[in-house]
Amino acid sequence: MNLNEIDQQFLETLTVLYVEDDLDTREQFSDFLRRLVGTLITATNGEEGLAAFKRHRPDIVVTDVQMPLMDGLTMSSEIRAIEPSVPIIVITAFEQADYLLRAVNIGIDKYVIKPVNSFLMYKCLIECVHNLRAEEQLKLQHRREIGEVWSKHHKIVAGLVGGIAHDYNNMMQGIVDYVFQAKRSKPDRGVIQYLDRIEKYSKDAKRLDQMLKVLGEDYGENMKRGQLLPLIKLFIKNIILNSAVVITTDYPDNLPDVSFVEEQMKLVFSSLAANSLEAMPTGGTLHLEGREMSITEVDALPLEAGDYLHISLADSGRGIAPETLPQIFDPYFSTKKRGKQNGVGLSLALCHTVILRQGGLISAESTLGKGTIFHIWLPTNGLV
């Protein structure tokens, strides 16, 4: 497949906003664009186009210049303030210097004169797509380089963490044993209350020990290959037990096997389910889906091309704020206040680490008031 074919296929996955006030022109040119792009959104003037851009965040904007309420260049300037890198193609019947100068100052990517030559427009779209793909490739290469550096240090970190977890567990076991012995000495009620608290905090601290063990786990000894979705369903059921949350599933029986460490997958999906449970305090739905999919160069995902198991876990909870969403996998980031009853913000960061170590990817999308969807891709060609 040559580059032009790849660009054309990529264009077929994109969303394009087309803004034109003339009805006949809009309908005629919309038919042309629909044959090229994945999704076409139309608007009749600059104000409507700006609102559509904010709502849909298209990948490319094609706009006329002379329009009522707000002209195309003013709209383009507003769009540039929102998303500086989105490609914008301007169509106009005017060639005056002031229009051209405004277009240059705004940073218009392409400038097409009416009547529009369809081949020229197609060429402009492909050039925009090529630039978009180049940007994605740079981002992907950067992520891969980070992943390679991380992998080189993995064995050292895993060994260190495993040793810390071992010593930490021994110390916590000593604390628990001494609390047990102290209670047997029949202390007064006040002392018993303090001992109960120590015992409770010791049990809470065991969660950190389990997380450390997961990070230090030996893949060679614990990796196995098999069906993952039935296990995930079981992990989730144990978390939502005795809650008002209902789990629904949608996955075929013939999904491909994947390689995984069971305790690590238990940590990942139990943590995701626990987060969803917190987002649905009065009940709701947790929907688990699984599909086989192939990743190619056309897909803008930071993954090697190949076959993957795509797992999604969607809740009907309160959702995550847009400004918060990019940070949820950062270590120690949490929307909750830390204290006696709250976590330390490690669960999602560990989920990210576990999935990354297995050659996969985890991401999230969310809408306030409607819920959150976690997406996970795991390679199906991994070996035990």
C-alpha cells in the first residue's frame, strides 16, 4: 500500500466540518465530501460552524468566506484559538489582498478559489491528511521511545520493588502479630480501641503490599495464556457484590486467547470496577465488552500494527471532568481528598503500568453526567 492509499484510507476515518451559506452549493459539495470522509458535519454560517466545531471537534474544517452573521475567516480565527493545529481549507470567490492577508495571519492551511475544482479540493484534503498522519507518527514514535526506555529499566525496578514488598510484608506481619499478643494480655478498653485501629490500618496497608507484589511479579513464572473475558467478569462481580450496580456483558465465545498474569489482570479490572462503583453510589450499570480487532498504520493509536483484544468497561456514573481526564493515570493523582477513608491515588497508575508492560494500551473517555468508558487493548500474538 503506497502513501497516497494510506492517506486516503485515513481520510475515510476522519470527521470534516463544511461551512457554506448557499444551499445549492452546500448540497452539491456535501455529496462530493461524503464520498471521501468518514463523517461530514455541515453548517450554514460562521456562528453555526463555530458551535458545531465546539460540539464535534472535527479533524478538518472546510469553509466559505463570505457568509452572514460571521464570515469564514472570523470563524477560522475563533477555531484557531480553540485548536491551533486543526487544518482549515478556505473556499472563496474573492481574491482581494485583504482576504489573503487575513487568511495568512490566521494560519489557513489551504486556499481554494471558486468555482471549486473537485480534484484540487481532493488534493488539498489529502495534503492535510498527510500532515495529520505525520504528526500522529511523531507522537507515536515518541511514545514508543518512552516505552523502550521504560522496558530497559523494568527488570531492575521489578527486582527492587519485589525486595521492598518482601521486607514490607515481613514488617507488617510483625505489627499484626504484636497487636494480637497485646490483645491477649487483656488491656483496658481504651487500649483495645487503639489496637483495633492499628489492626485496621495494617489491613489497609496490605493493599499497598499487593500492589508492590504486582509490580515486582516475575512474568516468566506467572504468565499464562487463555480466555480473559470470563475471568474479568468474575473479578468485577466480586467487586460489585452487595451493591446496586448491575453488570451486563457483550462478547463472543470465540475471542482469541491472550497472554496475561492473572493477579495483575485481577488488580487492573478490580481497580477499574471499584472506580466505577464509586461513581455510581446509588446504583447503575457496568457494561463489559470484548472484540477482536486489527491495528494498522491508518489507526491513530500508539500500538504496534497487529491483532489485539479490545476490552471496554463502561459505567453509567457521574463521569469525569474534561480537565481531569488527561491526568487520571498519573501516579498519586486523585479527585478525592486523601485521608483516613481515602486511597492514595495509585490504582489507575498501576493499571496503566500493568497494561503497558504487556504490550497493550489503556485509555478512557468520559462525559459528565453520562459515565466513563475504559478501553484496553492487549496483543493476541503474545507468547507465554
